[in-house]
Amino acid sequence: MDYAPRPEDVRFLLDSVLGASQQLSRLAPFAEVDADLQAQVLEQAATFVGEVIAPLQRDGDEIGCRLEDGQVRTPPGFAAAYQAFVEGGWPSLSAAAEDGGQGLPAVLEAVLYEWLAGANHGFTMAPGLLHGAYECIRHHASDDLKARYLGKVATGEWLATMCLTEAHAGSDLGLVRTRAVPQADGSVRVSGTKIFISGGEHDLTPNIVHLVLCRLPDAPAGPKGLSLALVPKVLEDGQRNAVQCERIEEKMGLHGSPTCVMRFDEATGWLVGEPGRGLAAMFVMMNAARLHVALQGIGLLDAAWQKANAYAQERRQMVAPGADRAAGPSLIAEHPAMVRVLDVQRAWIDGGRLIAYRTALQLDVARHAEDAKAREAAQQWCSYITPVLKAACTQQGFDGASACLQVFGGHGYVREWGIEQILRDARVTMIYEGTNEIQAIDLLVRKVLPDAGAGFAATLLALRDELDASRDVDADAQRRLAQLRYLTTQIAMAAHAQPRLPYELADDYLRLVMVTLLAWAWARIEQAPGAGETQARAAAAFRRWVLPEFDMRAAIIKKACEPQK
């Protein structure tokens, strides 16, 4: 079965739980984006993803991409599907109208890319960096570069890449060696080799805009010496730039996406932003990408759940406890162990969605709210919560897909049912855009601890105030928010004597934060108008099988913070 987006599930979270329409109506650019318009966009997106993108999933994996004479050929149907994607205006959903975009809220784009990942992760890698590249060029490029490239990227007419990694420099970008030599005409000549470049070469668009992290000749060593250059595949005179794909990587999954080794041989480019400020410009791309990667984890988990749930409703195996033996074998969906698997994944999908959608809404508040305090609070939310979502949702995307494969038994391990592809495709999300361990360190060491947790405490207190202490579930979530604040203070105090401690505890701390956020999310979901049996089952599964992780992680952190003997 192909993945099928369910817009009604998303509308429930947006409208009934988050009150998205009311929030967006207070932002000037979205004053007319009411619930009906959002519903119309979501319905059209669901139809496009389900009918055009999802059917290409298996061929994308089994046929994959090929490199022929320096040109990458994508799987059958991908090029036509991408053109339909552009013609439908989907790449430009949230780009500004003056740049050729539709000017719609970030949350609608977030839902679109979640569904795209669930339907066909390999295909989604192609346009996945467009929004980040658009924002990077829009905010940091010169007026001349904007005039030449911004509109093409905004509409998806030209795709873009993010060229960071080199063979000797994985996550340590300070080791980057790619050189950019200034020319008299204001351009630079870029030389070096980049690896792991998603969509570095393909046949989907006539041009590709490479954003390349590089170093000027007089630049100091380390990350402060890095600049960013825009290097097109094809120059304005129609000549091919000195950019070549040397090979495409043979990967565990994502065979529908060409992961390229790219060589730049004095290729013509232009600096984006100030010299030596390349990471600042690049992080505009990376932060946008991290939220989308979190949504990839959610989309992949939903795809795995859909397959496992459908299989469990059809396949009969043994007799479930308490079932009538005379009736013969029971449906897999009637076996308690499998009910637990399916309900736990549903709890993660909908709880994770709510937190991710709130984050997408906060992105627009941070950009467009008239009140400075509202903008600051929204930006603070995004800064803290984005690494949590990226790490926790991608880990659950992989772990949950593996659990869903278990529902199939031996049939899940063969290609026929497609669940093993989801598992393989999901694994890379825990690695790229900053490994999950780096996300955890970013959260605790770089963002929470510098002010001893005071800023993060303010964000948690705002969540507490959204709950009603007269309801038991809300009161429990409030209690855990308070515990999280206390444990944050404990880590900050213990770190004075144990400087390595925050780095050791970062993964446990991030998981603790995510489980706390899920407790808040399910308190909101369960009480929302329109919540029914589906939500009640998932909420019960969350409290019984997921929430106890809070106590485990809290115990680990408390023990580690004790004075060393």
C-alpha cells in the first residue's frame, strides 16, 4: 500500500488544539489565511502527495539513481513528478509573494514536507533544501545575486544544495579546506571537493544553485574563517561551470536521492554575506532544515504505522488472549503486544506533530508579530525546541519503524511489503543536519546552561500556564515541567565541579525534555474539542508506555549530578 496523507488528522491538531487560525490572523501577512483556506491547501496537498509522489516510492528505491558521463539520472517518473510539483506551486508555498511565492504560513509548508517524506523520502530530498536556500539568499545575498537567483530558487525552477562536508571534516566544519579566491570582477574562484551532497547533480532542473562553505586565502583557521559562496551549475551565458559530480554514494537507503561527491575546479561563484561570516549565513539554511528533518521522522513513522496497522487488520495469527478459540486465529490487531506497538507509535506521531506544528507557528510569530516580546518568546521557543524535535523525532522515526516492522514478522524483512525500505530510509535522519548527539549538546551546553537554565525555565513556565491544574492529566504535566526546571538547575550546579558532565548527560536531558513536551502535548490533545477514541487510545498508551521514561531519565540525571567520590 502507498502512503496516504490524512488531512483531517492535521486539521484537528491545527484547529482544535493549537487554534492556528486565530494565531495566524493576528499576524499581518496572514490576516486572510483562515481555517477554510488552510483546509483547502491541505486537501490539495494530500491529493498531490498521495496520487503523484507516493506511487514512485518503490521504483525510487529499487531502480535508484545512476551516474552516466557526469550526469545523474533520477528514477523513472521523478523528473515529471518534480515538474508537476513546481507547476502546482508547492515549492513556493511559504516564499514571499514579491519573490514569486504564495506567502502562506510556515506550518502549511511543514505539513506538506512531512507528508512528502512519508510518501517518498528519496524524492523529498530534492526540494528539501529549497526553503533554507531561499531564506539564506534572501537575508544574506547582495541585491545583484537576489535579482539573478532568488526568484528561481523561491519557485523551485532551480534546485539548491548545501555543500558543507569534506572527507576529512564531517561535523567539524572548522576543518573545511575548500578555497575561494577573489577576482577583479567581484566573483570568486572556488576549488575543493565536497562529499555527501544531496542532489548535487540530477536531471530535475536545468540549473542547480550550490551554496558552498569555503575559505578565503587570508582567512584564519577554524570556523571563524569560513565564508559562503553561491556557485551555479550553469552560468548566465549558458556555459557549464567548473563543477563536476565525481560519483554518487552507494547508501543504505534513500536510493531515490543522489548523494554526490562534488568537485569544484576554480568554479565561478559569488560570496553570500560578509567574508568570514559563512556559518552565520549557512545556519539560516541549517535551522530551517532541522525542523524539516524532525518532520521527516514523523512522516516516516506515520508511513510505517499505516503499513503495520493495515497489515494487522487483515492478517490472522494464533488466538489472542481471551478470544474464542472456536473462531480460529485472531487478527494481529487483537494481540496485546501488537496493540501496544501500534498505539505507542500513534502517541509519538500525534504528540510529535503537535510540538512540531507549534514550532512552525512560532517561526511565523518570530518573523511577523508586531509585539517585540512575542517575537522574542517565539524565537526562544524555536531555539530550544528545534534540536529536541530533530533528535527525538528522528530517533523515534527509526525505532518506531523497526517496531512496526515487527508487526509483519518475517514478511517485514522482505521487500514485498515496503516496511524495510522505510526503516533503511529513516536511519540517515539521525545523522544529517547535525547528528542527534550534536543536537543534544547544542540544546544543553550551548542554549540552556549559559544562563543556568533561566531562559529555558521561562519557556517551560509559559507551557505550564497553558494547562488547567484542576484536571489530573494537566496537573501531572505541570508537575513534570517543574521537575524538569529543577533538574536543569541541578545540572548547572553540578557542572561547576564536573565540566564534562553536561556533555555526558546531553542525550538523557534531551529525551527528558521531549517526554515532558509530549506530556504537555497529550494533555492539550485529550481535552480538545473533537477528541475521540483514537486520541484516547493514544493518550492512554503514552501515559502507560512512554511517560515512565521520564522517571528513568530523571533518575539517571540525579545520580550523575551527585558529588563524585
